[in-house]
Amino acid sequence: MNVIEKLEIMKQTGSGAEKTLSAFIMNNLFKIDKLTSINIAKVTQISQPTVVRFSKNLGYSGFAQFKYDLMANAKSIGKQPREKFEIDFSNDINSVIKLNSQSTLAGFFEVVKSSKKIYLCYPRELTNLVMSIIQDFNDIGYLCMPVEYNAAKSIVETALTDSDTFILLPSLKEKVPDEIELLSTIKDAEAASFKVTLDKNENSIADGLLYASTLHSGDMAFIALKMSLQTLFYYTCQYCFLKHLFPGNPTT
């Protein structure tokens, strides 16, 4: 059994981290020569030691040996699958930009930039990603706070002000409890509210709707969702940072 066959099995039978790593590596099989255990860990939000242990569990001495065997096996697959993988990966990364109009994104960026506090309301499955986003905002001087779905109502009722922005993130597993009541309370506090949704046809009483995409099903859907959200908040953070550096100039 070669390494690619092992990864396909691991996608179905492995632990949560093993499924995520297997799916990510298979989706980037023809870019494996450019990947390291460190950047795989960063993108998948899984620790670098876990990536190395994953390689060893597949029978290798470490990540380097695993990577070289993958590169050798990838060459035997041919050009057509490579093109499919690259197209899918590119679509995942750029989907959030393609799905939202420039005016919608610009409005979202500007509201976030002007906020005293930014609250990210998230499902437990996105914990690692949200903590990374929060760190990015804190690094450029913004106060960004995590709020799990089950604690959202309490935070909104006791801590929210009219200078804050509350952002609801989507989930593949959970629903926001009492979402309409939650958004109504945010409006009563005169805070800004945005919802990131996977449903292009969704209606919401939030001040703004942004769309993310999961172009895959099964194991890949979660990775696609995380990449889509990473893209959205990367550009949001970049906008806020550049506006802070150059307040009088338009940001591209």
C-alpha cells in the first residue's frame, strides 16, 4: 500500500486531526514540495508536533521522509488530477472574495476598523481558527473578543456598547441559539452586527451578511470553511492595519 492509499484510508478512519491532515495534504498533493510541517500546522490549526507524529504514524521516521515519498508518488498520478486539485484549492481560498460584492466587503471592513471592540461569536469547532484571528487583530492594536455560541446572549446583554461590532460565524454542526433574539438585542444596544453565512439565499436581521463557501462535502467541507474565513479576516485585518498606517489615503 503506497502513501496516497494510506492517506485515503486515514481520511475515513483516522482521528479528527488525522482526517484533517489527510484531507489537506491530498488537496495539496502537487504542492507538497513547497510545504513544511510548520506551514501545514498553521493552515490546518493543528500543532506542528502533531503533524510530525502523523508522519510517524504512517510509518516514516519524520515529516521529511514522509514528504519525499509523497513527492515521488504524486509524480505517478499524472497531470489531470493535479489540475483538478489546484482549481479546487484556488476556489476555496478565493470563494469569500468572489461571493461578496466589493461594496459589501468595503462596508464590513470600515465598520470593523471603526469599532471599539470586535466580538467574534463562534461554534466550538472553530476555536483554534478564532483564536488565531483574534491574535492577528490584537497584534495591530484592536480589541477582539471570542464569544462561544452558548455564551453569546449573556455577553450581548451585559457588555455590548454602541461602539462595538458583533460578528456571527457559521458552523457545519451547530446553530446559534435564539439567533433572532440575539440580533434584536444587539440592535437594541445600537451595536453593529454582521453574520457570515454559508447560504447565499439566507435572510437575516443582521446589519450585514457576508458569504463563505464550502465547495467540498465530507471531510473537506470543514477545511474549505476555515480557509474561506481565513481569507475574509486576513483582508479585514490588512485593511484595518493599512488604514491605521495611512489614515488619509484610500486602501486598495
